[in-house]
Amino acid sequence: MRFVPRLVRLPLTLDLSTLLIRRFRLLGLMAFALVIAGSTILPVSSNHQRTSTTASSTGDYQIRFVRWARVTSADAPGFPADVQLNIQRHGHTATLLNDGTVLVTGGENQHGLVSEAELFDPTGNVFRVIGSLKNPRADHTATLLGDRRVLIIGGRGSDGPLNSTEIFDPAGGTFTDGPPLHHERAGQTATTLTDGRILIAGGDAAGSIEIYDSQANSFTLIDTHLHDPRSFHSAASFSLQAGDQRIEKVLVAGGSGPDGIPVKSGEIFDAGSSTFSLVNNELTNEHIRALLRVLPDSKVQIIGGSDHEVMEIYDPATNQFGGHVHVYPTDDDDPALVQDILDAPTRTAMFRLGAPGVLLDRERQTITELTGLNFALVLGGVDANDNSLASA
């Protein structure tokens, strides 16, 4: 595990004119993204951010350790030390709890499925094993409920996709059986709606949809399906103004079909009518497990999610994808550009197999924004050599 932005190793042999040219390229890229988005991109926290930096030189390279945060030496003495998960894993989940700790469940490594769960405490920068799942699983979801518990849904077990669920209670640190799903599924999405219900989409060959009601503690299979069945897609809730009402919708984008071929379509779930409709066009690139980031005007960024460093934008006003842009311009190694990217949620696009450096060369990792600390916690994954990782 490592906090990011954490490590940048870049050549310092650029002359002044080259740096100026690349700085203008950076400003142009940022301006282009803002014009497309049509809104101001907000930071993870509205608190003022400061950057503290230490550096050491090795030949023509500089190693920069950057902590982007609202900190002083009094409230955060020293740079956080590297720590590791107790167990290597990928295909796991990392869920930020109400007290600021992070629950890590499931996943797999070279030894098979992982049953042990771990809890990360940012105040002590330490992981501890807190128990085990009743059913080891990977490619599941873990969603924070309104009562501070965590609902763990489906995933892939030793015999294939699961219909079982579990509930973690942080008060006692225990896992108990939850209500069963109507369909076995793995690689699904679980999106919390404004009324507290959870929309479970995909992860099976039929593209079926279920909704979890925390009050009844049960799943309801609804009479609608994804137009394009998919797994390992992404979903995000947004709302639109219609007269004096806000209408809640969910964007489902990307993923892989039952045949393993990437799906480039997008679909919109209407929470009021419980129906799906297709986005008017397709994504330019495939996006597997991309980050969806909702902007203040309800546009949605689709960031990364394959062997590219691309961001696209969904515009609900036109019901179209557009704004295709490379987050990291090809062959541009300007240190300032790299740092600006790593200092924002767009950092997700930089993580891919074969990316330069041990930090970025990975997939099936989790990236969790730690609210109030302005840290991003990167956990596990598998690298280009098929090594399961315990740290970033």
C-alpha cells in the first residue's frame, strides 16, 4: 500500500524552452477538458490544498515524494511510511467506513481466493486482519449502508459466480450471512440511490437487475434488463432538473460482454420508472472497471479502465459520449504534467499493465479517496508479470 501521488521518477535534462512548450501543452489540455466538461472540476475536498515536497537526486533523475493535502507539520508530522497489506490480493474491494478506516475484503492471489479481511487505520498507517468472509470471493462489491454496516454482494467463488451476500458490522467486527441474490453474479455494479436502495446491475449473462432494500433486508428482481449484458463495467448516479423536481438516473458504461468482448455502449437507468435506455452513441475506447466521476452539472467523466490513458465525458443534455482526450499526452514526460495528473482523481487513467514504474504497472487494484485527509489509498492489484501485489 502507498499513498499517492507518491513516487515520480523523471528525467531532469529538459531545457527551458522544452519545459515551456510542455507547460503550454498542459494548460491547453486542461482548458480543453474544462470546455468539454462545461463546468468547474471540483477537488476531492473543498478545503484548501497544500503540497509538501521532499526530493533527492540520483544522476539525471529526481525522486519526488508529494503529499497533496491540507496539512501542517503539527497535524501530520513526517511523511506517511509505506505499509503493506498482510495478504497479497487483486479483485478485492476497499470500502471507506464512517470512522475513516478502510475495510478490505476478498480478492485472490497466486494461492487462490482470499477469505481474510483487513482494516486500514490511517492514524497509525497500519493494516490488521479482522476476520474472514464466510465465503471467499473476488470480483464482488462492498457497499456502505446507512447504518454504517457494509453489504458484500456476489462475486466469484471457487465454483463460479455466487448468489450469496454477507454483511460486515464494524461495531463487532463480524461477518454474517445476508439475504441471497435472485441471480448469481460477478463483476456487477452496486450503486446507492438517494433513497438508500442499492441498484445491482449486470454481472450475469442475462443483464438482470436487482434492487436491495435495507429496510426489508431483501433483494427484488425488477422487470427490466440491460440492453447489452455486461460485467466489469462502471456505474454512477446523477440527477437532472425537470421543472421543480430532480430526476435521478444512473449511467452504466463500458465493461465486457458474456463473450469477453469489450462493450462500448452506455445505458441510462431511470430510478423513477425502473427502465433502461441506451446512450445515443458509443464510447470511443473500451473501458473496463473505469472510474466514473460526476461533475457539478451532472456530466460524467469516464476515466481510464484499459490499456490506455483516456478520459471521455457523458453529457446528459444530449445523451451522448464525447470529449475524448488523453489524460497523459503520448510521449510527454513533463514532471509538472505528471504531478498535476497524479494530484487529481484523473490519476486512475495512469494505472494499467505495462505502465512505467511499480506504482502504475497494475490492474484490478483499488483506489480509495480518504475523505478529510486528501489522500488516495492504492491497494493491491496484479502487475504485468502476473504478480499479486500487497503494496503500491
